[in-house]
Amino acid sequence: MPRPQPHSEPREAKLFRNNKSQAVRIPADFEMPGDRVNIYRDGNRLIIEPVRRKNLLEVLAGLDPLGPEDQFPDVDETLLPAREIDL
């Protein structure tokens, strides 16, 4: 895939209908990574950006800490194997 360029000359693209949604055919040299985008309006302009995937640390930082009601239940020691198992 070509490397993104900070600015490029405007190109005309085709609009079409896909069921009840309007879609735009993006030329190959404007191809974006992934299969999802964020789209938002800026005045009369539409901005389309690739969705940035979160890394593991960002996902973990967004989790709520476990409270007392979320902790693991006590384990019944009598249900554990009485001997070691060689895997």
C-alpha cells in the first residue's frame, strides 16, 4: 500500500447508493489501512480517517478495577487433584 502523503491534489470521486446509504468510491492511491473508518463533518466538509486500533496498554488502562463483588470465588480444596499430573 502506498505511504500516506500529508497533502495531495484534489481528485473527483464517484458517489453512489448502497441500500439507503450514500457511499463514495475511493481511488486506489487514496486507499486507507484496515476495514473501518471514522467520519465526521467539519462545516461543509466530510473528514474520513482510519480507525486507530488501541494497543494492549490502552485497552487495559480503560478497564475498571475489580471490586470485591468481582473477585474470584474461593476454591474448594477437596475438588483439586490429590496428586500431581505429568503433562
